[in-house]
Amino acid sequence: MHDTFTGKPTRIRGRSHPPVRDRAALQDDHERRLAALAGLGAAAEKCGLRADSDRDLVLLAEDEVSLLESAGAEWAALGDAIRVWRALLPLRRLEDFGFAADVENPLEESNALLRRVGGGVEAWAFAAEADGSVYKFYLPREEKKIGSAFGFRGGHESRLLAEAGLGTYGALLEKLLLIHALGGMATEVVAATPEGIIVAKQTLGEPLPQGDDMSTRLPEGLIEIPSRFLRANRDHPRLFFLGGRAWLVGDLHARNFVRAPEGSLHLIDLVAAPWPMEATAGDPLILDWLARVREDPRASALSSSPDDEL
């Protein structure tokens, strides 16, 4: 099965859930893409190329350093890293998705191939007329920022305060990985455009009524964070362990869930960031709690007292 717009193999089509094997392959794709971006950044730094934003790395063309690859092993390694990256995130034009090329804001114009079905500050969502799959176009903001991610600072009523702000391209790719890992609607990163737009593809679901209470219907694997440790300016902040790493995920309100045809609920969006281990390295209570909830998600904030006694 090939994607309608890129011609590349795809594992997502309309409302059909990919089989378990395909979901595992999509998860591997997300992880390899993040590893490739990290490798690209390391290779660029060895060549003395320090980008002020990871957007500059994300949009590198395959032939960007071809004339320099014979200058030494480090430049040859950078060329290889760019080609690995481009294989995992190809560059495509908005015109490839049916949008007009000669208008100021092509995503705002009608498109016979894609039907607008939603969107917000971060992305605009369209359903493909060919198969009903959802395509999300994540728009860059303030030139080199995209999406959103949590930032951390010291709190007054809690040790940490997490606030959502503009994110990086790497943080957006991490978010898409986390959505998929949490059993969200199958998510595939399709392309980047020369304008810096990231295009992702998801299985189509039915939106929930706004305002539905999600507090008892969150995905498995999420751990409630004691308020004495952290407060966040997004709904239902939770801890999630993936690949040996702790993450803060939040913004888990009804608009970020959809219902699959068989009735199950699935995430389609969230806000996230790696847990700030450096900021909490000197706090023995938080470190002790993190170690215990990694083994037992029901562990209390303090090892000596259940949370309902605090």
C-alpha cells in the first residue's frame, strides 16, 4: 500500500487500524527518525556547523554538502547522515498534496484532494478524499519554532511548574512518537515541506464532545504526579516511561481524543517534554518517587506514607 501523495509505502488507510505488526513498525520508524536527527546534529557539529535551530537540520537537502564530501571523513559522514535523514523524512511540496502554488496562504484555499476537518494553533487537519486518512500540517511559528512542548521552572506550591510553550522540530517528532506509544491513533510522519511544515498522517476517528471528563479514561501507562512535585498549565499532567526515559505528558482533554469505529478511545494530540532530571537531581524525595513509580506506578509520593494520608 502506497501513500496517495508521496508514493511512499504507508501503513495507514482511512479508519482501518493497522495490525499489531504494522504498529510496531511505525513505532520503530519514529524512534529511528529521532535517532537520525540526533546523528545528523552530531555530524554537523563535527564539521563546525552549529545550527541556531534544528529546523536548519530538518530541511537540509540531500546534495547540501556533496561538493565538500571529498574534503575529509567528517564531511563524508555528514553527507551520509543527511541522506539517512532524508530517507526517513522526505521533502515534498505543498503542491504534492493538492494545494495551489500561486497563492499567499495555500492551506487556506480549497483543495479537491483534501477536505479540512479541523485544526488549531499548531496544525491544520485534512481528510483525504481518496481514502479518508487524516493529514496534519504542523505550521512553523516565529520562523524556526513549531508545535508546543513543556518548559520547567521552580514553583511556589510545588517543586516544579510546567508551562507549555513553542517547541522545536525534535520535540514535535517526540510528541508524535509518544502519541503512538500511548496507543493513540496510528501516526506516521509523511514529509517536510521547504517552508518547514511537517506533515503527519493518522487513522481517522470520531471526535468526542468538547468538555467530556477524561480523568478516568486516560491511556494505560500514565502515572499521576503528586501536586507537591509538579503542577502544569495543561489538563491531566502525567508521567510516562518510554525507552528507559521519563516524560511529562499533558493536555489530555476531550478534543485530543477520538473514538475508533469499534468504540475505543485514542489520543491524537498532547503536549510533552522529557522529565527535567537535571532540575530534580538534588531533590531526594522526587528521585525516590521516580525510582519507585518506575517499578510500581501506584507508589505513593513518600515511601513511608500513602498519598491519601499526606
